[in-house]
Amino acid sequence: MPSNFIYSAFITPTPPPERRIVARINESYLDQDGNLVQTDRTYAVPEIDVQLPAFYGGEKVYGEGIQTIIALLEEFQHRQLAVDTVRIYNDQYMELYLSAGITVIVNSSADSYELGSLLQSMIAVFTLEHSFPSVIDFRFEKPVLRN
């Protein structure tokens, strides 16, 4: 018996993954994968100041600790540790300027989860003691505090 129905298949394209804007470099924004994102929107995200030439491969930024900084910014945001500015001098010396007035110094071997956890604990203690250091340097085996 013939059918009066027409069968059709609709192929729905998979939507692109959500781009989380994590920082700004010059006039562009940077997503969680290091891709440059051009947008008309304004995001309240930290600015990354790269002191050495950044390596642009098409629409992606490579080298000199960019991936480390992206991971740290995401972890800090998750822990509600506000970062105003990041300055990358090289992969062994990067500064994150926190809104709390603390400069955090790291290198590219920093583990974002471990550093975020430790920094959050340290800030809780500093808050209880009403005494904040101006610099915390995490490049060594144990953090170095400076006033």
C-alpha cells in the first residue's frame, strides 16, 4: 500500500562550544582555549600585558606562558579570586595583580588547581590576621612573601 507521507531527515548542526572569555590582549579577547575572539561586546576580564612578542597562529595565541595564565585565570575565577591585570615577561616570570592588592608571581610550571587552593587558604588567613603581603612568589618550593 503506497504511503502518502514524505519522510525527511533534518540534520541539525552541532552548536559551537561555548566560548568563555577569560582575558583581554590589546583590542581582542581570549577564550579558554587561547583563541582570539573579536566581539562588539565588552567583558570585565583581566588584561594580559605580554612583554615579549606573543605568537599568533591564525586565531590562536601561543607561547610564553599563555596557557598557564589561562588555566590560572579560570581557576582563580572559580575560587572568586579577582585578577585585574596579568603581565607576562617570559615563561619563568609572570605576575598576576589581584584586586586585593596582592601581586602573585608564578612560572609556567604552576599547577592552577594547587596554586588556587593554596592562595585561597593563604588569603583567608591574611584576612583573619588583618595583614596582607604585597607580593607572593610561587616560583619556589615554598611561597615567598614580601611586604
